Amino acid sequence: MAEIKDPENTIIMETTKGTVTIALLPDVAPKHVERMKTLARAGEYDGVVFHRVIDGFMAQTGDVANGNWDKDFNIGRAGTGGSSHDDLPAEFSKVPHARGSIGAARSANPNSANSQFFINFKDNDFLNGQYTVYGQVIEGMDIVDEIQRGEPPMNPDRMTSVKVASDA
């Protein structure tokens, strides 16, 4: 089990493949960290699929509006929505998009991140300074590596439960 140093800023993500533990970076991207915790505490990530998973690149999830497997799911719409909260301003930093880092998914507008995020399968330095990094997988990258590939995947894996560790 991963050593959790800051339970208030750690996410325990149960997936259809297993458990992934994420250390959030509140000093780097406080607004993105707060949004993830807000959505996790509201149970909004529970049941949301990994809708865009590109081998050798990243696994994307977090569309709480259109990506919930248990609520009128339509794979064609997964990845097109966000949450009921306003979009977030970019919080770019010098933290690299390294293997296991959590990046904020967004449209072409740098200030359009909302609920979607991605986990990098490898170092993706070309994303540095263009997408907000706000977390790092500290345990379970082997689980992330097993997520079903596809854009969208034919049988998508999903987050079954996402909790802030201090609440678990």
C-alpha cells in the first residue's frame, strides 16, 4: 500500500482494473486540486469511463456530464462534457508531464479545463507548459497500464469509486 503523507490531498481511485493512488499537488495547481476533491466528495467521478486511451500516450477520463456508465451512457458523447461547475483558469507550472502525472484535459482554450483529466503512460514533455499538471500516481501505475485502449474503447474501463483519502 502506498505511503500517504497528506490524506487531504490524496485520491484513492478504484477502477474496474484495480486501485490507483494519486498524490495531488495543491501548491502547484490549487484550483484544479480543489475541483478534483469537490467532484470526488460529491461522488461525481464514480462510474465515469476512460473514454480516450491512447497506447504510449495517456488515459483520459472525468466527463461527469456524459461519461457515467450508470447514467444514460452514450460512448459517442463521452468526452464532450464537464461538470456543473465553471471552467478553471490554466495553472501552468514547471512540473513535467512525466509518467503517472495527472493533467487537466481541456479544449483549445487554455482556460477551459473542468472535470476531465488524463494520466500519462510515459513522459510527454511536449505537453509541458501547455496543460496543467496537478497530481502524480504514487501507486497503481501497473493498473493504469492495463486500461482498455481506444478512442473510444469498445469496452471502456471506468472509475468505480473516487475518494479523498482523508474521507475513506
